[in-house]
Amino acid sequence: MKALKTEITHLVQSYVAVIERDEPHFKAPFHYHPELELVYVKEGNGKRIIGDKIDSFEEGDMVFVGANLPHVWLNDELYYKGFPHLNAKAIVLYFNKEVFSNNFYALNESTKINDLFNRAGRGLKINGKTREKIADKLEKLTKKKDLDRLIGLMEVMNIMAVSKDIECITSETYSCTSLHSKNDRLADVYKYITTHYNKNISLDEIAKIANLTPNAFCRLFKQRTNKHFVEYLNEVRISQACKFLLEMNFNISEIAFQCGYKTLSNFNKIFKKTTGLSPKEYRKKTEAYA
């Protein structure tokens, strides 16, 4: 299922758009666009796909999607059978980063906003009190225009930027662009894993890239990522496998080999442990929602 490229703010001729959706079921295809998108589901349930992650959604679900991150909301099957008591309702806030100038993003005061936008590249689920505050802001934002709407957008961004009620959705390795600092001692390690995930990478080999002994490397890597090296490597491989399953017609054995797994049984085991689904189930679900 390939993502369709769209451009929302061009269609509505504004860098900021607030849309209230009230439909029998959500109709947008699997797509991506340069705008950032905040989605608050008021009614409806089903599955949402964001990047390489399939999750359930229900009333109250709130997600912030970064620029060019593929996504789709798909209601449960009953919503497609025309039952009048079932509706899909949401408030969706779209905005292009260009609504503010480069000078704005260069300000010290904008550091947390920049960090928020970087994290949104993995998709962010908004929970707790933060969700309640933003839901209220979005309801009010639907009635605002012009400068008031821009001020409302700033308020929403500020709430998200300082909140701790936010969690990333996609795997850490989903984004093609590494967010790790070039000055990070492990930067070369992340880069090497990203480009050599399909090969056999030994602990001695990866430790040498960091210029550390294997024991020192393991300690540092666990401290930085809260993961063991092998665990992180498997996440990179499974993330790539998800992309292949979504976008390529390779059979599952071919995908396992392309992602660095020597046996199909090991690939199936790790894939299910990571995603909650077998590769076959993952592909079947995404094809059903296409």
C-alpha cells in the first residue's frame, strides 16, 4: 500500500486550516503531505496506520503527525455498512511550518517548538491532561479566524512543546533522516546500523566504529538508548521490513533475507514480538485497509 502525496494548505489556500470532519467513515487514503497535522477523534473507532505502526483508535484519540509522515485512519468494518447511528467525527488542524519565518525558528525561545516538530516526525500520541487542554483549544479554534486562529495555533504548539503527556508512535528507526547529533559519539554507529542493517553486524565490529571496547560500548549504548544493541538492530530491521511489506511485492522469505535474517522462523518470531502481528497478518491488514 503506497502512500499518496498530497498538499493540504495549497488546497485551502492558507498555511493554517481547521477542518471539522463528520462522515459515515473517515475517507482519506493512506497519504502524506508537507503540513503538520493534529487529529482529535470525537467519534469513531478502528485502526490507524502511522508510518510503520498500526494501532487502534477510539473516541478521544489525539495524534500529532509530522511533515511527510504517511498516515491513515480506517474505521471498523461496521462503519462501511451504512448504519445511521455510526459516525466518524474529528477536528483536524493542519499547518505548514512556513507560516512562521526562519528567524522565528532560530530564536532561543523556539527551541522546544523545534524539538516538538522533530519528534513529530515519528508521530506523537497525546494523552492525559494535555489532551483535555488541547481538545478544548481545538473546539474554540474551529470558530476563530485570521489572527485569532494564528494565536490559537501558537497556544496549542506551546502546550504540546512543554508537555510530558506525549509518546512517540513509530519505531525510533522509522524516519530516514537520523535525528542524532553529529557530535554524538554514537552518531557513526547509528549511521552504520541504518546502512548495514541487512548484513551480519557483530558486537566487536560495531564497538570498533565507536572506538570502544565491546563492554564499554554496551554500557554506553544501553545508557543512551535504554536498549541493548541487538534489540536496537532488530528494531531497525523490523522497521525496514514493515516498509517492504507495505510498499513492495516481495514474498516474506525475500523480505526476511533483505532485512538481515538468515532464517524465516527467526524473522517471524522477532517481527511478531516487535509489532504484535506476524508478517503475513501485518500485510493482510494493510491490504484490507487500502
